[in-house]
Amino acid sequence: MKHQLRAFALGVLVTLGGVVGYAQLDKILKAGGVAVVVDRFGGDMDRAINRLTNTKPDKNFATKVVPIISAGNGAYIGAVQVMGKPELVRKVQAVAQVEGDFLGRDVRLRALIPISTKNPQRSINRVEGVGVSGIIDIRL
């Protein structure tokens, strides 16, 4: 899959006549790669985390893997598992990552907020009652 993404990106680069620089191409590949991996393997990753943590979803709660989206620029930057009541988990489309400083620059804060959209640039609509239960690192 990695080779297919690189081939696609190379085609885009050639088509654009070199307008997109290598640094931008790298960002596009990584963002697109995370989206593809989560769309294709999200269910498998969810089941793997549930096995790892001995979690057995039932009618009272559900789990789901969704992308982490940077609230600043809308880029896909990772994936997480969310957990909560089934009707609430179904609403979650992504998790927005928001960053800030505390005590000057000595402490860096990072909040992960389950949201009902994949476009947090418009607004962040938090899905109350759903939390992050696992983090998935995807090497691209």
C-alpha cells in the first residue's frame, strides 16, 4: 500500500508540473496515508485493541477507531480508539487534537476531543460522553 501511495503522489507531482514541493508532497502522503489506513483497517485495529485490553463491547458500550485530526490545519495525524455508549460512538467521526502551553513553554498540553465531523476547521462539535481509550501509532 505504501508503494501505491508513493506512485499516486508521484503522478500528482508530475501532473502538477512540479508545483508541489517535496515537503508538501511528504505532508500529503502522510495525511492521505493515515486516512487510507484508518478507513481500510479501522475495524481490525479496533478489534486488536479490544483483544489487547480484554475489552468486550456489548449493548451498553461500543468502541471504534477514528482518525486524529489537527484542529489547526485539518491534517490527519494519527488514529485513536474511542469508547462510550453505542449511539454516541456512532456520532464520532474523528478526534480533534488541540495543543497549548502551560506555565509558559515548560509544559506542553495536548487535548484529544471526540468530534462529530472530519473538518474541525469549521467548528469543533464535541461528542459528550465519549472518551479516548487507545492510541494507534501509524508509521508512514
